[in-house]
Amino acid sequence: MGIEIHPITAADIPSVADCIQQSFADDPYHIWAFDQRPGKFDKERNLASLRAKCEWGMRNALFYVAKDSDDPSGQVLGVGMWMKPRNATEPETWAEWLDGYLLWFKQGWNLVRYQGRGGLNTKRYWIWKQVQADVQAEIWDDPTGYYFCNIVAVRPGNQGKGIGRKLIELITKTADAEDRKCYLESSKAVPNIAIYEKLGFTVAKKMECEEGGDKIDLYCMFREPRPKSKPKP
């Protein structure tokens, strides 16, 4: 097997959405935010939402896929999507605003098309978004911005092959060259925290979301840029 990393293409989107859905099926946040009762979670509705997010990410994020170069099917084995650093004083561009509106429209159409949100608990979703905004306002103190790991996923059955590491190091190397920090949030403490720590991340804060007696913890992690090694004399 030869794992290769490439920028996402439109043809990759169905496989990318499937990879993300399968990877997050047992994720604590997913279990908390979606109704897990039989017949409540609509996989097709969720895939449609993920595809819309992928289309937005192609134009607005650093979005990469991992594939086996020996697999003629081109199945996506891993996904990494990072938001680009944004200066605190930098306004949103018209193109970004338009893409955001287009994503909103597509998700609205999915709402009508599938007659619902596919099991998403919108109250819990907005609780998470508010807590996330509050925490980021508290701990994001670098005005030059961060490389924000929005999604990193490895298709089940392909862990331990270095796919996640490749998808993360692709960006952390760039961050090091630019002397920038990286940031991510994980709702799975084990084994994710230990894995991210090996890649240079440290836990800065635990984000706590609660509704109806059910609680979810997410771990906010930063990575400081690593200095370039000096050539030996």
C-alpha cells in the first residue's frame, strides 16, 4: 500500500462524505448531537449535509484526501480539512460571504428535501456552537490567526497506517515554516489526545456542553510552531 495525499476534487466528494460519516459514527460528539434511537438518524440526510460542507470546503479551506495508490477504485481512506489563518482584523470577503450563503441555501434545501434534519438535535448543536465561540474568544490570543483543523478522519479499518499523521503533518510543516500556531478540538479523549500530543499539540482547555442531563467534553489543543533545525557547521 502506498498512501498518497492530494487536494480534494469534486469526484472525491461522495467517498469523502462516506469516510467522514463512518469515521465519526462512534464519536462522542456525534452520539451526543444526533438522536441515536432506531429510525431517527437518517444516514442519507447526513451524507447530503456532508457533501454540501465538502463543496464549501473545496473553495474555502485547505482540504486534502488520502488514497491508496494501488487501489484502482480511488476510495478515500482519510480526510483532512483545515481552515486558513485569519488575522483578527481581516474582514470576510464577498466571495466567502457568498459561499457561506450558498452553503446555508443547500442545507435549507436538504431540510426540505429530506423533511427534517436527519436526527440532528438542533438545540444541542447551537449549545455547542455557543460554547465553542465563547471558548475560542477566551483562549485564541494570537491576532495573526491559527491553522484550525476542522476535520481529520480515517476510514475504519485503516487506522495505524500513518494516514492521520500524514494529513496533519502536511499542514503543521507549513505552519512551522510560517511560524504559526495550529489548533484543533477533539471529543474523543482516548486515544486522540495521546496521538495529537505526539504531533506537538497540548491541551489548553476542556470545553463542556450539557443539555437534558447529557454532557459532552471536547478538548481544545494548540500546537506551537517548531523552530527550523539549523544546519550543522
